Amino acid sequence: MAVRQLSEGVVNRIAAGEVIERPAAAVKELVENALDAGASRIDVLIEAGGRRLIRVADDGCGMVRDDLALCVERHATSKLDDEDLLDIRTLGFRGEALPSIGAVSRLTLTTRHADEPHAWSLTVDAGAKGECRPAALAAGTRVEIADLFAATPARLKFLKSDRAEAAAVAEVVKRLALAHPTVAFSLADADGPTRHFPAQAFGEAGLLARISDVAGRDFAQNALPIDVWRGEVRLFGFAGLPTFGKATAASQFLFVNGRPIRDRLVLGAIRGAYADTMPRDRHPAVALFLELDPHEVDVNVHPAKTEVRFRDSGLVRGLIVASIREAIAAASPSTATTIAAATLGAFRPAGAAVPAAGWDWRASPSRPSAPAGGFGEAAQTAFAMDIAPSADARAAEAAPAEDDLDRPLGAARAQVHGTYILSQTRDGLVIVDQHAAHERLVYERLKRQMAESGIARQALLIPVVVELDPADAARLVERADDLAAFGLVVEPFGPGAVIVRETPAMLGEADAEALTRDIAEHLAEWDSTAPLEQRLMAVAATMACHGSVRAGRLLRPAEMNALLREMEATPGSAQCNHGRPTSVTLSLADVERLFGRR
């Protein structure tokens, strides 16, 4: 077949397949155009998930008649000042969106510039461009897309349900609204409610308010502020507490120079920052903004503009990891407020009502009454008496130290079931899992020793022979040098066995055989391509579990308070090595609500 030039209509439909793969992509392009036009308010309306109608109206600068006629031509754009494709300071620059949309739908643009006496309107129907006509519009631009993909009906088969497409549109608007908190947004669905995102003040407080609107109040309440410079690169925004983990990555909002992205480098850096503070099946919640010179980042990687490429990727990754870890360390030992809410919910039986404030048991229909021929009224007076204790029945004999009551984890008052420490603060109480807490403390000590001077070893008086599966024994011997760096010295001892000669001194009288078996099991799960640091941290986590205070061990008050004080001074102590919370904090108001006092 001879080579021939494709027609303009076919070229535009091919471009539409790359740029506009679903209604949400069209909304993204139109909203970005509105933002680039300096809009302070953007209103989006959709019908049938965006298939039947998409309307985006803004109060931006608008266009003059000649610009309106040119904007629907391919590769026509106002977003580039010159030919430098690396100096991108806008959200859109390819000049493909409007002609691509017009090639597969009925596109109507109505716009008014301050220099024009009235508005102008232009329609593109399945690639056929109409004439510019006078129209009525106060200011800004209104773009309507009717019957998306009507010119390419085969693409309609690849769209999901109206509800799913509407959800995708909502996600796009949410991310752009979060990227630009000073701009007011609204999203109306002909088949559902309207969402409003009021304009917020410039700065951290305004950004946090927009996060609350977009991602929910819980996110805002459990967010750690970040604002760090490294050279000419700035990272700011909020990172959620590790204990505020999510089941999916839907609460990860990432932006580069105001552009929403889903970049593998950035996502990997975030996962690395939370690596030893969050379970593998949980995802952190973050809203992070990177600002850097446009020449240091290539946004021309993907037609949808969601992927970027950094000139110095190591600097960006290091900045993200270090900043999040520092924020987590500074917040220790705080845990997510949602944990307290879940704890309170667990106290209430399903369907049980909470007594109203000021409730009086005497008015209850269940008030005790004297049975026929039974006890008289005098016997019932015990229920109405103000009963005072005959002796001091507090869990601890000594009064808590005033200074300890003002500390984040308070003063230890009791140990429950030999596992949980009950602590009192000035305005509430804290429940601490002693094993999980001490596990984190030992883990951090191991890491600190490893970085500073190496982990001290203790030789076993009688070396321990551990029989294993031959494959597990071979893996242990292969990693003997890595294990020795953490104080565990093993040697081969015939087929299917190793001999343990030294253990980490920090672990005390650890069960060498159990420790070796656990590490052998974890070695089998390691990916051989995993970074050495990640493998070593897995060893440290396993050792920390064996060296920590076990559940069931009774602690003296001084030991409990010492554990609480060390938790307050240790980074990351709000969660154990496996990402589970080490403590639950309940305010006095929460407890009072449980008993109907509030």
C-alpha cells in the first residue's frame, strides 16, 4: 500500500484517543485552561457521567475573537512564550486538547475578553469548524461538550458506567481544587448533588482548609506540616500520621509546580519514607507539593501530563524521604485521632444508644422496685445513697507526679492483663501496648547502634545448634555477613543446620534458636533485588521483636513510667515495627460521652 498523508479529521481523532480517553480527561483539560486564564472561580457541570454534557465556566481573562478562531486549530496555544519546551510555567501547552475534543463531539466555546464589546461563540461539530458569532456572556469563558465520542462511537464501548465516569470526573476536580486552594470550585452532576469548594486564603491555613474540604476532616486533623528547601527545590504540604494509614492510595495527592501527577519516583519515595512505620497493606495519606525551576523537570513525558521526569531524581527522592521521616519523628508519640474514635466505637455494643447528658436513672422505667412480699423501701435506699469508698481503692498507691501528668503519655497508673499500661494525663487517659512499644524502642536502638558504632555482640557460653530446612540454612549462611553486622553470628553446621555463636548484646538473654528460625523464615520472603538497607532493617525488626518486653510480663510502676518516657523521646514510637499503633489516647470528654455525661 502506498504511503499517504492522513486527513486532518483522522489526525485529530487519533490525537483525541491519546489526550481524551474518557470524560474526566476532557474536564481536566478544560479546568486547566481556566486556571491558566487566571480564573478565581470555576464551575463544572456534567450529565450522564460526562458523556451527554460537560460544561466548564470560569471568570478568567477570556479570549478576543481572533484567538477564539485560532484556539481550535491543532498545536495552537497561548501557553508558550517562545520555542523552549522546557520552560513550562502553565498547566497545558500542547495545543491539542480543544481540536481533539472538537473532533469527537460537538464543542461550543463562548468567551468574552475585556477588550471586546461583547462575547463571541464558536462551534466545532465532529471536526467541522463553524464561524465566530456574537454571543451574550458577562466575562470569562464557557465551554460545552455535547455527546462526547459521538464521532467515534467505538470508544463509547470502553467507557465505564455513568457513576464510575462521574467519580473519575470528581477525582480530577478534587485534585485540581487541592492544587489551587485560592480558587473557588463547584462540581454539579445532573444525576447527583453539587459539591462546593470555597476559595481559601493563601498560605498553610488555607491549604489545610482545602484539604479538609477535599479529603475530609480526619485527614486535616492527622496531617503533619512539611515545608523544606533543598537548594532551589521546595517541598511543602502535609503528610498523614503513620497510624492514619488507608486501604488504598486514593488519599495521595501529589503536585509538581501546581500540576497533579502520579509519578513512580515520587510514589516510591513516599512508600520508602513510611517503610518501617506502616503495614505493607496500608497506604499513607499525603498532600505534597514540589516547586522547582521548570528546566529541572520535564512535564512533556506523557500526553495526559500526569508523569514527569526530574533532572536530579536523587535530590527529589532524598528530599521527600528525609522530610517525611523528620515530620514523623517530630510528631512522636502522637497517634491518629481515628484510633480513639474506633476505640470508643468498640466500647459501644452494636445499636446501643448513648444516654443523653443529664440523664437520671430514677426516671428510667427500669428503676428497681420492691417485689411483692419482698424487700421493703428501706432496702432500696442503697440505690439512691451517695456512696463513699471505705478505703483508697486506686490502682497505684502513690499519687502521680504532677510533671508526668503534663507529658504526652502521662503517668502510669496500672497494668492490665499483664500486657497493657493504663496511664493518666491531665485531661484524659492513655492505653499502651507494652510489647509493641518496647519493640519499637529496641528497633530504634539497634538502628542507632548500627549507624554509630556497630552492634555489640555477646558470645554464648554454649553455642546453639539450630536444625533447619536445608534451603533455609543455605540462605542464612549466604547472609552471614549481613547478620553479623547486627550481632548475630552463625556458621554452617552440616547439611540443614547452623550453629549460633554470638547474639546481639542488647537483646539480653534472647532465645537464640527462636530468633534464628524467625530470621530464616523472613529470609525466604525477601526479594533478592531488594535494597541492602531494606533487608538489614527487616533483620533489625525481627531482632527487636525478640528483645522486647513480652506480653504477660508484670512491670513495676517505675518500669512502666520509664517505658513511657523513652517512648516520648524516641522517633516513630507511635507505631511498632509492623505499623500497628503502640498507644491509644482518650480524652476525658470522650470517656464522659461513653457514660452519657456529655
